[in-house]
Amino acid sequence: MSTTTTLAAGAVDLAANEASQHRPLIITLFGLFVVATLFITVWAGRQTKNASDFYAGGRQFTGFQNGLAVSGDYMSAASFLGIAGAIALFGYDGFLYSIGFLVAWLVALLLVAEPLRNSGRYTMGDVLAYRMRQRPVRTAAGTSTIVVSIFYLLAQMAGAGVLVSLLLGITSDSGKILIVALVGILMIVYVTIGGMKGTTWVQMVKAVLLIFGTLLITFLVLLKFNFNISDLLGTAAENSGHGAAFLEPGLKYGLTPTSKLDFLSLGIALVLGTAGLPHILIRFYTVPTAKAARKSVNWAIGIIGAFYLMTIALGFGAAALISPEEITGSNKAGNTAAPLLALHIGGVDSTWGAILLATISAVAFATILAVVAGLTLASSSSFAHDIYANVIRKGQATDKEEVRAARWATVAIGIVSIALGALARDLNVAGLVALAFAVAASANLPTILYSLFWKRFTTQGALWSIYGGLASSVLLVLFSPVVSGKETSMFPSVDFAWFPLENPGLISIPLGFLLGWLGTMLSKETPDKEKYAELEVRSLTGTGAH
């Protein structure tokens, strides 16, 4: 064993030992959050009387409340754990995740937030089916929503396994899988009992905790460097082992022509993906008016923007204060960089360090629980409303039957997420979320934009766009280095990867748009111009919106 490996192992053991010495404190903080959120969920569940309450929280949330919840939904384990780890290991190239996630909100604000709120009722399928054949389009929309949500859930489950394993000193694979299962069970409880009201309140609480926790660590990191950002970056570059290259483009994405293409693919997926994410789209239905929808996005941009600026301090602070060997020794993908930074900034051998570690880890755990609840609600709502109520029952299901179907769908989706999350526990969570963004941008975004803004768009175009974008993105992911062929792959011991890029967006997103256009041009269906005119007026003015 090399000297650096020995030192890294020793440092990780020290962090784990420090966590173990203060394990009662850590477990208490975790327990308090779980109990508090369960109380909120039960309270909200008692107020959930009908389908509107379950799916859209009764449309009673203000713009600020929804903006807080949207930011809570969006700032996931990828933001808090994955980006900090990516910056700590790859410097400038890791920070590109922060830029991409933030810029993506401009697309959501300018193109889809208000028209979607005006045109739909509960799900993305409502908008697509408004002027097209209901059953095939709703089936496609529901399928796409569930697949995208499961990809996103993978990242959150992986983050939960890594985080709790670090704190509780669990090293066995079976122990990590058990943690993923427990998170899945909590997620199922939140959604089945609380619906959208419970999930929204949990997301608001989590957003406040995450901003507070990130602000605290940012302040302490800057304080350590006397608020001299240049000194922070210089120390990070020196400690990273890469020197000045750490602060320049190319450390991860500039080494080969393939990695440059991967960077381009990642950027496209991040910027376009948000506007197609089902759990973000359904948040626009929880407010009473289009004005409140706009206001909620504005609040979300402000909160999310402040958070992503602070990820600079988290990532570069971790790079400056922790050796890269310790970060990768704790988790190969760097997902534990933020909790380890909290421990180091407070003092590895001090109670203050243990308190910071426990607090930040509890916040990260809160982040995971809130986001998985939102994702599960989006996918179960789409199954119940689009597939069960409108396709299987042909619009004859009662509100009560629809909500019951959503609750059973929650259980099924939870089980699938637990199984896949156990397999993805060693992958970088920011990278996993980028895959979800690519699938959303490939399958959902083209169809949403064509439906809202192209008069000639037909049912065949929608089906080709959704299924084509979905199939191509998922297929390319399955045969990419994310799944096999590398040490950090989901299956590192086998290699069946023939697609060289880690993100399929460069190929699958243009293909989704192309197939939507081609399917429409080859369709013999005559578009309903009156329905499009109605949709156009409704999307722009809110007239007739639910």
C-alpha cells in the first residue's frame, strides 16, 4: 500500500472515529428532523380531502412559499453533495455543474413556467393531451415522467447511502443497501400520507435548513482565509496536487476530444433539462394564478442563485482543507466532501467539528428526503392521473379512486428506486442527476415546446418525440461508461460500453426535437386549429385555467 493511500485511509478513519464518538448527537439530530417532518406530513395529510389537495396542494400556496418549495425541490443531493465533491476533485470543471443548474432556470422561467401553469391541471400530460388524442399521449407522458423521476431518484438514493454510511460507520454493502431501503420507506410514507401539501411544507423547511447550513459553512471557510477568495483558490489549487490547472478549464473535460464532447453534452443537458423535469413542472400547479407562478420562479432563481454561489466556497474549501486522497478514500466519487469539510472546519478532534458534521449531514439528509418525496409524487401523480384515470378508466375514475391509485403507485415506484439506488451507491450524484436532466430534455422538453408553440404539431409527432427521445437517451446511458467499463461505473467489473460519452444529451436531445418534427411532417392527421387557438389564448392569458 502506498504512503498516500495509507494517509488517506488514516484520515478517513479519523473522520469516521470522530463521527462515532459523537454518534448519539448525530442520531439525535437525524431523529429530530425525521420526527418533525413526519409530524408535518401527518398534519398536512389530515387536510388532504380530494385530488386537487393531493396533486396540487389545493392551489393554496403563495408565490414566495412555492418559490421556497421549488428551490427546496431543486437543490438536491446533487447540489449539496455532488457539486461540492466535483469541485473539490476537478476544480473549475466541477464548478460547471453549478453554472449549468443555475442557467437552466432561465429556460424554465422564459419558456414554460407561466404557459404550463395556465394550460394544465395536475401533470405534464394535461398540456400535451389538450389538443391531441388523449390515450396515447397521456400514456407516453406518464411513461416518460416515471422514467425521468426514477433516474433522478437514483442520485438521491445514492447520496443517502453514502451520507448515512459515513456518519454511522457502516462499511458493508448490505448496511448501505439497508440505508437506501429506509430512505425509500420514509419517502413512501411522506407521499402516501401528506400528498402535495405535506411534500411542499417539508420542502420549504428543508430549503431554509439547507440555505442556513450552506451559509454557515461558507462563512466559516471564508473566515479561515480572512475573506480572501484569492487565497482560498490558491490554497485549493496547491493542495489539489494539480497546481494552476485546477483553476483552469480542462482538468476533467479537456484531456481528450471525447471529454470535450462530454462537456458539451453535459452543458446542453443541464441547461435544457430543468424545463422538462416532472417534479419541477408540477410545482407550478400549486399556486392560484399565473402571476404567482412567475413570482415563485423569481424567488426560486434568487434562492438557488445564492446557493450555487456558495457551492464555490464548499467545493474549493474542501479542496483547500482536505487532501484529495481523503475525499476519494471516503467515497470514490467525492460525495462526502461537504460533510468532511464541516468536520475539518470545526476541528477533526473537537466537539465543535462533530456538531458541524452532524448538522450539515442532517441538512443533507433533509435535502434527500424532501427531493425524493417530490420526485415520487410527480411520478405517482402522472401514473394515477394520466395512465390510470384517463387511459385505463377512460376518465370514469372518481377522485378517491385516483388518489388511491397514486398511493399504490408511490409504493411501487419506491420499491424500484430502492433496488436501483442500491446499485448506484458509488456513483457521483451530480453526474447521475445530469443523466436525469438529459432524459428530461430529450423526451419531455421538445414535446412541451412543440405543443405550446407549434400550431401544426400532431399526436404522432408527440409520440415520436417522447418515445424516441426517451429510448435514445436511456439506451445511450445503458451502453455508456456510467454503467460499465470504469472503476467508477455502476458495474465496474464488466465492460459493455460502446457509447463513449458519459452524458447522452448531445445526441438524444437534438434527436428528440428532430423526431417530433419528422413525426408531425409524416403524419396524416389534421391538427385541430381551433383547439390550438384555445390553448394559445389559455397559455398566454390564463383564461379558463384551473
